[in-house]
Amino acid sequence: MRNSYNTQACLQILREVKDVAFASVDENGMPHNRIIDVMIVEDEKLYFCTARGKDFYNQIINNPNLAVTGMNSEYKMIRLSGKAEKLSNSLKWIDRIFNENKSMNDVYPNESRYILEAFCISSGELEIYDLSNTPIYRESFVLGKEEITPSGFFITEGCIQCNTCADECPQKCITVGEPYIINPSQCLHCGLCFENCPVNAIIRK
């Protein structure tokens, strides 16, 4: 159901996909992307782990801001931007991760598992971008904070109701009004309305 999404449901989609893309930056500001397993999702938090010898580990320690992206077979994409926190009781979490993700025992058998450190993302912003429906559906949520950072496009009072934006919109998510109104839950953020408005009445949030 479209209206059944919430923060936990979106995180659960990442957990079900499991192998998702984690993006970080190194000490020179260069981006890095790799596939990491989502190990546990609960209480609107996402848990993962990595080994202390990996570049990914050092990048998180130096800059804990991460971007996580995954898409399931139903073309529902989840994007999470947040700050990773290294867990102080890491051994406990590593044991739990291995208990709930049995395949990890083949990769790190016996005591070798303790080269891993457990991390949690409990604050940030989360978005579902559902391409399985026409028109598309998107919705944003927050983790551990009160406000969502605005994004997309907005039609200002400078609108002259010429209908150009509504004609150009590929998802037909702009409705008549004074000014016209963009439905943010169906907007692609493509910018066609912004580029074609004859009086520059559309702004990027």
C-alpha cells in the first residue's frame, strides 16, 4: 500500500535487499562506494559492520557521514543519508549480527569475527522512491531529528497560471491554483517545469 510507508518500513526494505550501496568520502574528499550488508534493522535504526583493516572503516572514523541506497525487485528505492556511530559494546553486537546472519560465519569463522566493528545509523534523512506505480510515489522521513530538509521544486506567487508547467510535467503532478501546486509525493525532481516557466516563478527548494 502506498500510504503504509514509515521510517521502519523503509529501513526494512533495505534489510530485505541486504546487499546495498554505502557511499563515504576519504581524507581527500574523494567519494567511495561499495556493497555492504544491512545486518539488523530495529527501532528505526540500521546496523552494519566492517573490519578495522578496511579503508571503509578508516573513512567512517574520519567522517561518519554516509549515504546508503538500495532497490528491491519491485522498484522501490530507499535512500538514507545519515551519520554512523561506532557502538561501544561492539563485541555484543558482532555476536548478535553473526547469530542473525549465519553466512557471516563462513566469511569470518570462529574468533576472527572480532576484527569487525559494529556501527549504527540512528540519525539522518530517509526517502522512498517508488517506481512501481504510475504516477511515481516518493516520501521523506527523518531519523533522530525533527525536520526534513526541503528538496524539489516549488511554484511561487509569481505564477501567471499559464499552464506551461502542467503541460511539461511528465508525471502530471501539477494542479491548477493561484499559484499552481506541485504534488511533492509524485514529483520526479526532473526540473522540466523549472526550465520552462516563462516568468521564472518556480524555485528549487
